[in-house]
Amino acid sequence: MEVKTRFHLAFEDFLASYLGLPLSQVMDQDRLGFPAVHVESDFSRPLRFGDTAEIEVAIERVGEGSATFGYLVRAEGQPETCATGRVTVA
């Protein structure tokens, strides 16, 4: 699992549900981007071959020029967290 890619896909889905617009439309029409300036992740248990990752996204912090999004990764249908992450965008 490439974490940054999966985190970004979850971020796009989160924004689409939160804003009601796809990220591509926000970037193209509103000229609004979300460049990542810091990424961190910690892994606590493996995802097995064939597992589908479920990624929960939450807004952890909103500042004047940046925001931090938190991620929890679980195997589909499993309560245990496999990984956590944070991405700060500016």
C-alpha cells in the first residue's frame, strides 16, 4: 500500500462529500489547491494481501494558512487500526 496515494484518494473523496464538488472542479474553476507541506504516518499492523483498506479522514486543525487532516486506516470490516497518518496542506 502506498500511503500517500491512498491518503490522497481518501482526501479527494472527503472533499467531494464535504464540499459537494470533485477536487478537480475546485482546482480548475475556483483555482484552489491543497499542496501537501508535511506528511507523516505510523504503521501498527499489516494489511494482508487481498485486504481492502478503509480510510477515515478528519479535519484535525485549521489555521490561517494551513490545515491538517488525520487518517485512520483499517482493513475493511475490522476494528483494529493498521496505520495512522497526518497530512498538512497549505
